Amino acid sequence: MRQAAEATELEKRMDYKLLGQSGLRVSEMFLGTMTFGEDWGWGAAPEECRRMIDVYAEAGGNVIDTAVNYTNGSSEEIVGQAIEKVRDRFVVCTKYTLTLDPTDPNAAGNHRKNLKRSLERSLRRLRTDYVDVYWVHIWDPRTPIEETMRALDDAVLAGKILYVGLSDMPAWVVARANTLAQLKDWCPAVAIQVLYNLACRDAERDLLPMARALGLSVGAWSPLAGGLLSGKFTDPPAGSLPATRLEPASLKDQELSLARRLGEVAADLGATPSQTAIAWTMARWPNVHPVIGARRVDQLRDNLGAVEVLARLRGSDALEELDAASRIELGFPHDFIADTRQLVYGEAGLRVAERDATQSLRGPRL
């Protein structure tokens, strides 16, 4: 990977946070690499991918997120080649679960055999002897979570992974996994990944409150809802829609209405819809890191500008406007609990200050 010879407009724009309850420093936004490689017909060529890594690094980004199956392995290979000479400057993350061979029943899932097979393959492609964060890609109900967490702990003890992450799992599974890890003195997960954006706020029901209570960082994938929130469909350039994985005919009126409202709010902020949508995910939950992906350098540069928009969004009425335009019903038991607070606590009880979610984790035992 080339070294930046001089400062750019994006250089060192990002700040850093601790990953979960670990001491690992990670940038505000993660670079997603599912678009790295042309094997799936819509990704970026290797040279463009290397340029995107350069631009991301110049902006202060240090987390690169890939997976063993992305673009049939090309994503990991491109990342490995691009950062080989400066590997230790990056927090390299990859994932396993998805099948490596559809004809082999043991080439998929979260069991020990697939973990070992997938991890060894990823290390070879990434040209490294360790992965900073190893994500379980998705919940596999057929594998006991005890087996998965113990196998991950063994990989940590072997020095092949440094930290554990859990992706696309129900909140109760994550909570059970980390409770078992705490009980057995295994390495717990420090972060989760979830689908989260203005158009899909389901994670607010259980996953995000759980992550806050357990001190977990959150990688929010698809912060632009597959392109819906980028302005492609409400303000297409040159009168035609650019290439996208979303089909315009599949969009609902409610989704298009949200996209139009986002465009109006973004214009008031002096920002693009993409920047505003990405900034929104960080403004509402401080432990959320949007996973940004792009097929071109100019798209990535635009997305990175969300860091500059974040301060303006927090200090304006725009945050409430976007919340109102996209709010969801939390459903039972959340709405029921909120509606019965007066009955449960009484007038005096409602004046009791809420406990900081981290107090019970880090405070002294009583």
C-alpha cells in the first residue's frame, strides 16, 4: 500500500474509540470490503480497492472488515496484498460461518471444524499470522454456543485471533455467549455487528440496548440501506438511475418518502444524503460504528465526510426530524413497560435517576 506523501482534505478526520471493554483503539467508521473484487459482478477492481484503502487510512481509519466468503475470497486476497507492508497499523477483521463448499455439510456453520478450516484459509489470503477481530458471521442454531465460544477461546490462546465478535445473532444468544464466557473464563465477545440504518431500526428493540448494557461496540452494516438512503432514487444524476443492487420497482412509498425527507434534512445541513444517514447512526448510539462500503473512491470520500456532519447533526433539530420520520414501534414488552411506568414506580419513583449502563459492569460488588 502506498504511503501518503502529503496531507489530504480527509487526513486524520476520524477520532478513535475503545472496542467494547477491550483496550483496542478503533476508528469511528469501519471500512467494509464486501465490494472488493469483481467475482460477484458488481464489485470494484483490485486497483480501485487499493486506492480506497489509501483514502480510508488517510482519513484516520484503521479497521478493515472482510469475510472468508466475500467475492469468493477475492476480498481477503486484495486486502492482504494491499496492507501487507503496513499490516500492524490496521485492525484486520474477518468472519466465518457461511459455507465454503455447498456439497460438504461440515464446510458451514459455527462448529469447531469449520472455524479452524475457515480461519486458516483467511490467514493465508490475508498474508498474516493473526486476525485482530474474528467475527462469527451469523447465528448457527445447530451448533451449541458453548462449542463456538470455547473454539474461539482456543484460537485466542493460540495467538491466531486477538478479539471475538458476534454478528447477526439474537440478543439473547449474545448475552448467553458472554455469560458463559465469563463463567468459564473464556474470551468474551467485545463487539457485535447488526443491520442498522434509518430505514431499518429493528436493532433498537433488543440488540442495541443489550450491547449498551454489556459494554459492547456495534458495527452497523448497510448504513445506507443498500443505496436507498444515498439519494440515488430521489435525486438521480443525469435523469437516470445509476447501477445499484436495489431495484427501484421494489421500493415502497414509505421508503421513498423517508429517502426524500432525508434529502431535505441533508440539504439544510449542507451535506449529502449519504453523509447524513451515516452520521445519524453514530449520533443516536455512541457505541455504533457504521461499516461503510463503496465501489468507487469518490463514493468512499463522500461517505467519510459523515464525520464532519456528525457535529452539525447533533447540534440541530435534524436529529429529531429524522427520528420522527423513521421511528418504529418497539412492541411488547417494551411499549407495555413504558406505558406502565407510572403504575409501577409511582410519582416519586419516576424522579429516580437512571443508572449508567456500565455501572453494574465496572463498579464494585455490593
